[in-house]
Amino acid sequence: MGTTIHSSPASADRTGAVNAPARESVLILGASSSIARWTAHAFARRGYDLILAGRDDDDLARLASDVRVRHNMGAETLHFDALSVSSQATAFGDAVRLAGGAEHLAGVVLAFGLLGDQRRAAHDSELAGYLVDVNFTAAVRVLTVASDHFESRGRGFIVAVGSVAGDRGRQSNYVYGAAKAGLAVFMQGLRHRLAPMGITVLTVKPGFVDTQMTFGHPGLFLVAPPSAVGEQIARAVEEQRSVLYVPAFWRIVMLIIRLLPQRIFHRTRL
Amino acid sequence: MIGSEKLVARGLGRSYGDAAVVRHGRTVLTERLDRFLQFDARTGVLECEAGVTINALIDHFLPLGFFPSVVPGTKHVTLGGAIAADVHGKNHHVAGAFSRHVRSFRLLTASGAELECSRANNADLFWATIGGMGLTGIITDVRLTLSPVPSPYVSVRYERASNIDDALELFHADDHRYAFSVAWIDCLSRGGSLGRAVLMRGDFAPNELLTARQRHDGSRRSPTPRLSVPGSAPQFVLATPLMRAFNAGYYHSHPGAPRTKVLSYEPFFFPLDKIRNWNRLYGRRGFLQYQCVLPSVGGREGLIRILEMISSSGSASFLAVLKRFGEGEPGQLLSFPRVGYTLALDLPNRGPEVFELLERLDALVVRFGGRVYLAKDARMRPETFRAMYPEFRTWLAIKNEVDPDWRFSSDLAVRLRLMD
């Protein structure tokens, strides 16, 4: 599936305004996810217009309405399928056009991802490859296009939602974890490349967040509301952070898990 | 609709009984269905998803000068729940129930069809859903009218009534002059003081009435509650003599002559929201809430009989409310409010004698042509329900047509044997 642009009445404001400060947009990829949704609100609250990209057009339209009513900011929707090669190639350019030109697209938040069923993925090469395609390959393709945009623009921010699962391979989620680890390394390299320009490249590593992905899973503790996570992501961008663990204590949890000697680690069911 | 399990929607779960749970079925959580879709500031008409809460409405629209047209005693309810229970507020005598301000809603029905329901379209389903306790389907979107308000403050006149007759007289004399009217009633006083009350009536305050400080504070968002009940209260707190003394103290804390105060909308509309887990004050065994309405005709006598029964049992607590309801809408079926007097009270769960008392109260309510509020009920018998809700047959015919297999059910529906 390719990319389709849905225009909204709010887009008229941008061209009609005289002497208005330059409006800037943030592109959210996978905007229907709970974390993405609240990240969108956090950016709208800070005065950004939004371009909401995803597969569920009806849901995106509702999210866009919500942003307009709550924050009085512009919100556009963009049909985007992370696994479609044409979407991967054209989404960013479409977003630039919706934003009203390269100058106006200030940042991108890559929030699509799929946890999948690890017990199946451990034995099903088809599923394992699929999870890597969604969580890693698709992200790399889109971010590669985005990186050139920000490099030539000379400022802006790139955010990708990774996972604490990428910090150490564990029997309970290593396929998903491997893809997220790859994404983290890719982001690390991108950060290195774009640092001279002052472009923020932020990897978000959520622990347990109360979303569709975790709902009903056993063994969850201290689960964070997605609204708090969205707010922290926008704040981390303002503070030009590189890696954000949410909730913050997951940095310590993962440090301990990474440092566990293998002999002990292998005796756990982590 | 996929599958064949029983379903019931649940908002924030503030019904006191078993309305939003279903054994051997699935409870459908709706709190994430909370997006605003469109707002017209000229008309006050808002279109939004049904999981939006009263709290969210106030947080967003009060700074813009709008307030929900009807609010129940807590702001922690969803709009879907407010329609399903057809909640009412302190302004029922002039503004009617919640449903009066609902233009339309979308209902996801058992067949999987999503139907637009209003007074003009699918009117049967519209009225069966209002007060229908979630049994007609899942409300997804709502269009409702918000009311413009001059400030976030309410000017309230406090007036003591030395007994129930005094209170009813005051209600009748000038209730229509106030947008909001309610009375705290002492359900433990006896004899000549039976039903003594403190009436609290008022309106949203115009800016001229506010102090400089109130004008400044008014623009802030509502704070999160600071008080919280940490654990269950010990039983002695609920002992009748202590409660009696507490009620007398509260009554006498109000001066004999009426006085007016300007206070924030929060303590006026949502006094208990200030204290998190307030229900724990009732100890580990909890409490039962009882709310009934008696029609105007014979209502005074009925109220006196009910108050006598409660007072002599010594079962009531501090929290008891008396209010006069205004006219309803002709199409209402299971909607609770009807013109007359409504009495709501908390009863600490002291064991079987409370349930026996409630049975006797039910019989009185039926005798006087009244009814009990389903959103607060957890123990009514099926026969009692049928005697109180004569429109049930009409409702059932609509229910059986839209959901012949009873995909939407709840423990309340099973307990009241609604499908028989």
C-alpha cells in the first residue's frame, strides 16, 4: 500500500496567516499507538502542528480532531504502512509537503512497533523475520530518508521508540529485543553523524507502559501511564537527551540485568 | 460482533452495584475511548468519544467558559456511563437529567452495526439506552450541549430547615429561583426535628461577586486530591450515637439565619472527590447506598414514613441528601428521575439487619409509587424492580429486538432477571 494524503481544514490556516510565526510540524509514525498519541499531545501543547501517520485512517482522523480541539493546533493525517516499500520511501516527503516545506518539518517520532509472540517467534522463522522487518528494517529505511532531511535542514530532532528489551537478549523476548537493539545502534550512529549540527537523536526505552502491547500480560509492575511517557519524551527532546528510559528507574533495572553474570542469568526466567 | 460471550461496557466503574460487571463474560473497558472530535463555541455543542469523563470536560472547557449542563456528585464518570445511568445533578428541577442535554450518540449494537441514535433517528433505541444500564450496546460517540458559565465559582445560600415539612416548604417556595438546589438531611434526628436539613441552593457566580483572589485562582486547573483515606476506619466511628452527635453538630454549625457564600465549583458539586478512597471511611465491610424518588403526590407522607423508619433503625450515616426533581422527558423508559422528591443516603454495612431495613424501605417506596435508582442498587429483588419500573415491558421489547441473544448483559441484569 502506498501513501495517501488526507488534508484537513486546519491546513488552510498555515497559508492564510500573515505575520504569524513560522509554524513547525512534528511527524509521528505509528500515531495510533498509545505512547505516540500522548507524545502527539505533548508536542501540540508545546506549539507544534502534527502530522499523524499510520494505517488506521479512521483512528488517525479522530486523533487529529482531538489534537485540534484540545490544543487548537493543526493536525494532518497521512496513510502510512511501515511494511510497504513505497510508504517507507514516500512518507517523509509527503510529510514535508503537508508541513508546508522542508523548513517547517521540525521533527519525527518513530513509534510503530510490534511485540509479537516470542514463544512462536522462537521456532517460526517467518514470524521472526516479520518482527525484525517491522521493528528494525522498516525503521532503518524511514529514518535513512529522515536523516538526510535533517542534515540539510541543519536542525530538528529524531526520536525512535526502542525498548528495554534491546539491552540484553533474554529468552522471553529476544526476537523483538534484537530488532530494538539494532534500532538503538542505528540511532547511536545517526546521533554520532548528526551531532555536529546539533540535531537531537533520541532513543526512548520504555519499560512497562499501560498500552495495548502490555495489556493483560502477567508479571507487570509499576506500570507507567502513556500520558506521562508522552510528556517525558517531549521534555527529553527539549533537553536534547540521547537515551531516555521511561520510567527512569528502568535504567537501573537494565543496568543490573546487563551486569548479571551469565551463570546467574541462565538460572533466571527473565 | 465477534464471539458469543456476554459483554458489558464499563466506564470508570462508579456505579455502586453490579451494573458494570458480568460473570462468565467480558467487561469492555472504555476509558481510552476519550477523544474530543468537534466543538462549536457558538452553540456549546461538543462531539466526543463516550469514554471522555466529566473531569476531562471540566478541565478543558471550564477555562473556555463552559461547564457540563448536568453533573452527578462525582466528576469521575464517563459520558457513556452518564447516559447509561441517566445521571442527574443538583439542577434537575430546572435542567432535567443528563440525557436532556444529549443531542445524539452512536451505539455499537449486538449485530455489529453502529447506529446513530437521537430523538429523531432510532428514537426507540435512544430512549432504551438512556438509563438502560449499558444493556443495549456500547455507546461510542456522544453529541451533547455544554452550558456557558460566568466563572468557576458558585454563589450558595445556606438555609436551615428545622424539620422535613420546613424543608419541603422552602423547596416549594423558591426552588425555581436557583439553578442548583439540594439539601443535606439528618436521617438520624427524631420527633419534631425529623428530617431537619440544611438547604444549599445557588447559581454560578458572576465575576462581580468574586474576590480578587478568586478571580486569580479561577483560571487554574483542578488540583489532584491531597487528602486520602489510608486504610479502613475502625468500626466505632460508625456507631449510631457518635453519628447522631456528628449530625447534630453539623446542623448547628449553620447559623439560624440564612447566609450566602461564594465557593469554588468543586466543593459544591464534588465534595467527596476531594478525598481519595473516601469509601474506606465505612470500614472493611463497606456500605450500601440507597436512593429513591417519590412522586410529588403523597411524597411528603412517604418521606416522613421513610425517615421514621431509617431514624429508628439508627442505620444511616452522615451522608444523606434530599432534592426535589423536576419534570422528566416523555420518552424516558428506565431513566430514574421523575418529578417528586429524591432521598439518597449511605448505610454502613452492619450485616443482615441493613438488608432487612432496605427490603422494608423498598416496600414503602413501591406503596408510594416511587422507585429506586439502579446505578446505586446492589440488592433489589426482581419483583420489586418490576413494580417500580412499569415502563420495563416497553424497554424489554426494544432490547429483545436489538439484542435477541442478550449479548449485552451484566450481573445486575441477571440479578433482576431482566431476560425472563
